[in-house]
Amino acid sequence: MERQSQQYILNIAFTDAINREELLLKKYEHYYEISRAKELKNILRDFSKLPGII
């Protein structure tokens, strides 16, 4: 019986860890999209400052 309880607790802990990891991945994907768009804007701004371009 104790073995089943330990297995149940480990299963809950593992599931909780997976859920937290999935939330972090979604959060970082969002930040990646924001930073990538910002980086693109910076690149375009730098190109527009070059003479004879745009």
C-alpha cells in the first residue's frame, strides 16, 4: 500500500513539473516573438540610416 502511495505522489509531482514546464515554454515563445519583432524593427531602422538605402 505504501508503494502505491509513493507512486501516486511521484506521479502528481511529475505531472505538476510538466505543467510548469509547458507554461514556461509558452511564456518564452511569447517573449521570443516580441524580441524578434523588436530586433527586426531595429535592423530596418539601421538600414534606413545608411545613405542611399530606402
